[in-house]
Amino acid sequence: MNLDNHEVSELKLVQDALAHIRKESLDLFNRVHSIEEDVAFVRQVCAAYPDLPVIPNLRCGAWYVDPALASQHAAYFKSTDGHFGNWSFNLRRPNLHLLPVVIGSGGFILIDSTRAGKRIPDALSKTVPVWCAVVNRAVQIKYHRDASWNLELYCPPGVVSQQEKSQIEAKLDGWAESLASSSYELPELTKPLRPLWITPLTSGFPNLTPSSERHFYPVVCISASKQIQEGVERRSNGFCYVQGSGDDHELWGMGLSPQLFWQHRESILESDRSTLESLVASIVSQSTQSSRKEDWDMIPTPVSRVGGLLRIGTLSQLPMALPPRVPDSTVDAAYVLILPTASEDHSHTVQGTRDQQNNVLKLSMPEGKKGQSIFLQTVLPQSIPFIASRLSEGRQICICCNDGKDASVGLALTAIQMFFDDEGQLVHPLRDLRSSATKQSIATRLQWIIASRPEANPSRATLKRVNEFLLSPPTFWSHPRPS
């Protein structure tokens, strides 16, 4: 198609306008001040429900919640589980760790946000409603609730069409059966869950009766950002408001995280546009340099179902000198550390290294897709014999990777399948149980891990490598490994 000069000129204007909007939307100064504007709204809502704990929906929600207000818990409701045609109650993200909070506090407030084009993120408009309805139905199945037990799927009016709601409803019973028959412990709720929604456009907040008089546990979903059609709106005090600024912070944050933002919030917001980037670079650099401390930042999570004999954590939580025991344990420990390395540098992935006491195994692998072959061909074959020998000595094993969610979880899952029976007991004498592994037994053991560590989120690629290692002929053992 040939365009005349006028049409070419108009097209160029449109392209320039879109490029300007994108530049404004990724501007660090605009983002942090937009977040601060939304934080004021979140505080206002939370003040209206002082008895309900405030829980961020990770990752985006953490930007909008003052740690002084936030619960120690976090939620993991993904928008992708609510996308049209992709509706799911995912047993890898069951969020059942929130149910004791519900029982103890009578409900909770959930914080999230969304980018331009939507008033409420799919995580709040569909994933959370599905979660409430599925948990309610699973509780009915497990605890034999009568016909008065509320099984309704509640979705925000004007956001989810009746047709889409009907399509989701057709799947609820199947998801509830899967949850009820899973290995997860489902607490007995005395009232059903019910989602409510608040956005900056909400004219009046829902009026909740005292907890003792309610017939349901409220899950108050706050969509923190104002809906802006183009996603960017200029403010009189020198910045452009960007809807959903906390989303995708890798694209704009220069390494800034919600934790660092709240630790340095005043200095960040007081900085002018010309000095902000250098300030943030300094904050991020200092946090990286001080990430390894003399003491534990956080103790690695014990997997309860296997008696805490396996623990999972992040590298940044570890002290500089690894002690013989984890602080809350009376059992000697051994450590497997999966260290990130540049994807081009495989020089340290051929052979693991040991410390002088021979109870720390360090293995390196690139993060992302390029590390998957290393995980299968090196990390698993070298670490499994080490884990087996240390378990035989009566030690507990701490497995740590960069994020404590992916590679460390995959390794722990492999070890649990190989050395622990269906009751979570370490087999005696210790032997390889791979011959009894099935996809279902592996899935069940992953549920054991997630029940103790809800943030565990192994990628599909990692789980595929675990299945390949456990279910395929043991050709992998031909690779060099520690004795």
C-alpha cells in the first residue's frame, strides 16, 4: 500500500506520540511518584478496615504496601490464571497459607495494581474469585457442609461478563475436587470466603459488619492505581502519572525493589529528576555489597512434610560463614549452594567445589533457559550423591539458589522423590527410589514443598528437567560428580 506525504506525516506523528508515551511510562521519576500517589489511596482504604491484615499480591502489590502496615504473609495470585480461556485453580499456587490468616483475623485486604486499559487486574477480578469459590467448594466436600453453604462465584460487576462467568463456573467443581483430594491440608472454615473490590473510582467503601456478625470472610481486593486511558497523565507537580507503576519493575527500576524503595522512600521522593537515577544506582550498589551479612538474614524454610530434613532458601539470606547448624535446629547441617553465573561462562559448572569441612557443595549454573541443560546434566547428578551421603549421616540439607524459588526447589523436589517415601519418611537404609517415581508422586511432593514454602515457583522448564531426571533411564549418572 502506497501512502501519500500527508498520510506518512500523520503516521510519523502517531509513532512519535507513542514513543513519547512509552518513554514517559518507563521514566523512573514518574514511576516512583505515581506509586506514592497510589500509596495514599491504599492507606485510606486500609484505615477503613483496621481489623483486617494487609497482604500484598506479589510482585506488583509490594510497591503499594507500607511494610509497617503489611502482614508478614504475601499472596501469589497470578493474572495469567484469570486470563480469558486460561482460567485455572493452579495447585502450584494454592495460596492456602492465607487461610489461617483468614481464620485468625476474619478476612484480609489484598493489594495489587494493573497497567493501562483495565480498572482491575485479572488476578483480582477472576483469579481471586475462583480461589474463593474453589476453596469454599473444597471445604464443603471435605467437611460435609449443608446446602446453605455459599458456593457462588462472585466477580466484579461490569468487569467480567455473564458469559465468561458461566464458563468459569462450569470448571469450579473439578478444581474443587482436585484441591480436596490433594496432599494439602485444608483448614476447616466456619464461614465461606467472599471477595469484594475497591478501586480509586469506588464511590463508597463496602460496609462490613463486625466480624462476629458476618456470614462470610471478606477478601477485600484493592486495585491501587487510577485508570488512565493512555496509561500516562500529566500532574501539576512535575511528573506524569503512570497507571500500574509497580508492574514490571525490571524495565524501569534500575535494580530498585519494593523493599529498597520503602527503606529509602523519603530520599527517593525528595530527589529531583536529575539526581534520582544516580541516587537509586547508589542505593542498589550498597545493597548488593552488603547482601552477605555476618548473621542470618532469614532462616531457610524447612519442608515440614519430611521433618525439616530438607530446607530451601536464597543465597542472600546466608551469613558469610556458614555455621555447622541452622539457628532453629539441633541437627548438623550440610549446604548445597547453586550459584548464578553469566550464561557465557560455564567454566565452573563442570565440577562442584567443597569447603574444608566437606559439608558445603557449591555448583554454578546460568540463570534462565541457558541454565537448564546445566541443571539436568551437572547440578542434579553432582548434588544428589552429596545429599544422599549427608542424609545418611543424619544431617539436614539446606539448598539455596539466587531466588529460592526455582532451581533450589527443583533440587529439593528431586531429593524428596528419591529418598523419602509416600509418608515423607526418609527410607532406611537409604536407597534410590526413582523406580517408584510417577508424575503424580512428583506432583504430590511438590505440594509438600509449596505447603511449607508458598513462594516456591519452579518454572515449567525446571519441572520438566526434574521429571526427565527421575522418570528417564539413568544415563545422567555418567557425568562427573563428587564422591
